[in-house]
Amino acid sequence: MRFSKAIIPIALCIMVLSLAAPAQKRKGRAAKPRQPVAVVSPINTDALKTLLTQEREHPLLVNFWATFCDPCRDEFPDLVQIDRDYRPQNLEFVTVSLDDVSEIKNEVPKFLDSMKATMPAYLLDALDPEPAINLVDPKWRGDLPATYLYNEKGEVVYKHIGRVNTAELREAIEKVVKKGEKN
């Protein structure tokens, strides 16, 4: 009887210690810093015009997309990789979401965060997107995704409406990046 009375507290101590041990191990490990959620800035039609038409030192790639657009979501990992590959070669890359302005703090940053996107991200802040769409390309009807590559002079040197062909886009980028290196 005495033996069983002594065993019970010992068993309880062992159980408590075994439960506490994993917590102690977790405490000793350094937590990985969490990447911040992508910051999405509003951009109006005038600011978009300035962004697209200004002369710059480097080529600019612009992708128009939306979270509700399946082809946009499908191509986004390829675009994130293109940004990683060509940013060191001085390619500027921005994305412009055509989601509703109310999504600026919700779905758009969540999606960009899930994609680990690091390029500047904008959300078109316009009640009527038609003037912005016509500004980008009078022939563009607003179909998504839409990708435009501008040279240093602000001239469109490549455009693609729909899911981009990654190899074709890379070829176009190579031309403007190499041309920029010669100058």
C-alpha cells in the first residue's frame, strides 16, 4: 500500500516533467522573424500616368491583375521569380491590382504575402477604371492579366494580355536589360 502511495506522486511528477520539457525546448529556439505583409499603395490615374510615361534609368515591367482573376493568380509565382531574377539586373517591376479599393488591406496584401512578392504593389484607386485602362493602352479592354514592359524612355516594348508566356517575357526582358547595359 505504501509503495503504491509513493508511486502515484512519482508518476505524476514524471508526467508533468515530460509535458513541460517540450515547452522548454521551444523556449530555447529562436523564432524565425515573420516576413511583413506586403504593403499595397493606392494609385490614381494621374499617378499611374506619371509612373508609366516618365523617363527612367531602367526598364519597367508592369503587371495588371486582380485576386478574383484565376489566370492572374496562376502566373503570379512566375512573375515573382522574374522579379527575383531580374531585379539585380536593374529591371524595375510593379504590380497594379484592379481589385475593389476596399481590398487594399485585405485580400490583395494577403495574396501578395502568400506569394512572397517583394515588388512594389499598387491598387488602382479610381471609381471608373476606364480612363486608366485607356491611358495604359487604348486597345486594351481591361482584360486581366495584362503585362507591359517599358524601356527607359517609357515606350512599350512588349505587351501581353492574358496569362503571360514566361519564356517570351524573359526574352523581351533580356533585350531591354542588355540594351541598358550597353548605354
